[in-house]
Amino acid sequence: MLFITADMAIRIALLGIVPGNRRPAVAMAWLLIIFFLPIPGLLLFLLLGSFRLGGQRRSRQVAVNSELRRATGHLDLPDQVGAAPDYVGANTRLTRRLTGFPILDGNTFEYLTDYRLTFHKMADDIDRAQHYVNVMFYIIGTDPKGRQGYADLVLDAMARAVKRGVTVRLIFDHIGTARVNGYRELLRRLEADGIEYYRSLPVRPWRGQYQRPDLRNHRKMVIIDGLVGYSGSINLIEPGYKRSSAHRLARNWQDMMARMAGPSVASLDVVFATDWFSETGRQLQQELRGVTESEIDNHEGPAAQIIPSGPGFSQENNLRAFNHLFYSAMETIRVVTPYLVPDDTMLYALTSAAQRGVRVEVLVVRRADQVAVQHAQQSYYEALLRAGVHIYRYPDPDVLHAKLFTIDDDVGVFGSSNMDMRSFSLNLEVSVMVVGSEEVAKLDGIIDMYQSQCEHLMLRDWLARPRHKRWLDNVFRLTSALQ
């Protein structure tokens, strides 16, 4: 009787607790687990139920956002934004209100899709550093034997920078990097090279460091002297991720990283400084280069806006910005993402666009590296295809890991954010929005390259799948809000 009473009490209590300040889909996923497995479900909910960062982290993020708004309140929208359709200016104002980050022109971008070349360029720029190098990656791993010439190029350049007196700071995600083979070897190498490093969102309760263990810092950035920056989807690891299974399959991750120069690099520096402040309690702003008046007055070059997002923000900045752009499209939406697990708002934005005549193209992987995500995202294909969305699947064994999209000839967005609920709510992400037909054409060229290797998925073929596969996709869809 005591067991039955406790069982029912847990179910009834959580029925009124779980939905509080959560999306209905997330609440229903938790309640489904709890109603099937009350005791284990309760323990899981206590462990993973809150996606909010600790109070100190949130207060630091709020303080940085407020300072940004104060410091940049006098800046007007660049000319490129004024010449673009009205929705572009509206989207920049939305992001600025949510994050404090302004849109700045006078930038240059070089888009890199060659994995090894990207690391060569990073290393060359670090070798030219005179004052500081700020580095942040979700995953870091030294090069294994037989696969040299990738991450080690950057790590060696960082070590050389330290030797000549340059300040080198490094942040990596604790859980994301600790899972990689050779983690202890990496730490010993960093310490021997004198690189100051910190784990982001560490889960080490024996040291008083703990938060929900699946909150992750998914950002990828390198900033050199505040003059040159890198941001995109690549992690600081060889393209097989040091996984023996990937090496056996000859599986490589395909990524896109942008090398940028101009005033928007300072915004990347602020994102780094915020994470550094969160992990160390030390302010960096006075040590960073910032934006000069001459740069603000120089309007040659595309306008760009940095869009940070994650549990430190309360409004899901990336989701709101992305949806606003999707709803504003008039001709084309082209999306590249390895993980497409949209919430209802994004699903409606994409399908509504297709139904009103916009050509919507979505490039995904045919076989993702995560089984649960693969099945969850496949459960959305039928609704997308029926609405007229064109789905292109990148052939396995490779993983198309790049994350970017374009809207008409007006706007392009790239960065670390996937099109899934994890990237909208649980991960710290950073995206870059660029304005102008020239930048969109460059990004569309990259999408064309990926698309040329894809198969075009047709609705009739998708509906012909065996019933047991559809059943499995639908089961994982129930947990998609928690992935």
C-alpha cells in the first residue's frame, strides 16, 4: 500500500509541476517517462529536468547583455540593412533586443570547407598573433598516429604563441572533450605548453562544480588579437573524431568554417569573454581590442551580427531569429543541418513557407552519427515532404556536419547551431548572420556543392518504408524534446 500510495503521489504531484515554464512537448515527454517509470522517471527529472544555468552564470550573462546595450546604443543600422527588405532590419532589432549584440558592417568573410586547410589557416593566423589568442571549441582532440596534420597544427601554433609571450586562453566543453580518446594526454600537453585552459560547464561535483550534465557549450571560435576570427561548425579534432568505428567505415565529418575580419570579430571576442567570465569569474573586456571609431565609420564590406544563444538567455535567441527569417522568405529557403528535430514553431515556419510557394530545400545526413537523433528527425520527413519541402540526403558514411542557411538573396546564417531542440534550449551556441547578395551567393555555392552529392528524397519512396522503421522513428520522436 505504501508503494502504491507513493507511486500515485509522484504521478499526481509531477502532473502539476512538470509543465511549469516548459513547452508542452517537453512536458509531455517527461510525463510519459514518469507515468511509465515513476521512480526512475522522478530521478531522471531531478537530474536533467532543469535546463537553466546556475544563478551566478545567469546573472553574469544578464550583466554582459546590459553593458552591451549601453555601449552600443548609439550605433545605427548599417546601410546594407537599410537597402535590404524590411524584415532584415526587423530581425537585427529582434536579436539586438534579446542579446545586446549590434549589427556592424565593414567585415570580410572567407568560407572554408577543406578540413585540413582550415586548420592550416588558423595556425598561420595564430603564428602572427602579437597580443592574445582566444580559443573555444566543443570538442578538442590531439591527432592520432596516422592522421596527423589536423588539430595538432593549431595546438602547436598555440604553444609557439605562448613561448613568444602572447596570451593564449582556451575553453573547451568538459563532457564533449572528456569523451574523446586521449583526454588525459591532451591535458598534460596543454599544461606542458603553458596554455591557460578551463573546462566549460564542468560536471565535477567533488569540486563543487555541477549543473544539468547534458547542458553543453557547443560553440566553436578562434579570435586572434581581435582582428581575425573563426566561427562555424568544425571542432578541433581530426575529421574521424578519433573514433575507431568511424575509421573502420572511412567516415569523415564535413564542415564549414568562416574566417572573418572586421568589427564583428569584436563581438566574437565578447562571446568568448562572457564564457571566460562564467568559468573563471574574471573580466576580460579591458584586455580585448574592441571596435575602433575608424572601423565603425568604414562601411566597405558586408554587415554581420553575432547571435549567441543558450541556457544563459531566456528567450531562445537562435530559434526566434531563425523562425522570423523563415516566415519572411519570399523565394527560397536553403538549410544545411546534420540534425533536424524542429519544435512545432519551426516545423510550421518551414512547412508554411513551402505551402505559400517558397522553395524550401533541406540538406540532412542519410545516416547520422547518433541513432536516437537519426530516428527522431526521420519522423518529421513525411510532414515536410507533404508540405512541399525538398529533402536532400547526404550519402553515408560521411556526416554532413555544416550548419548554415540562406534566405532569398538577402541573408545567410552560419555557425554552431543545429536545427534541433537541443541547440535551441540546452546548448550554448553562436551563429553569424550576414547581409547582402554577394555573401548569400558564396554560401549558396557551398550548399550547391553539398547538394550535388545528395540524393533527392521523394515522398512516394519515403512512404514505402517498412512499417517497423516508421514505428521506431515515432518512438524516438516522443523523446525528441529531451535529446
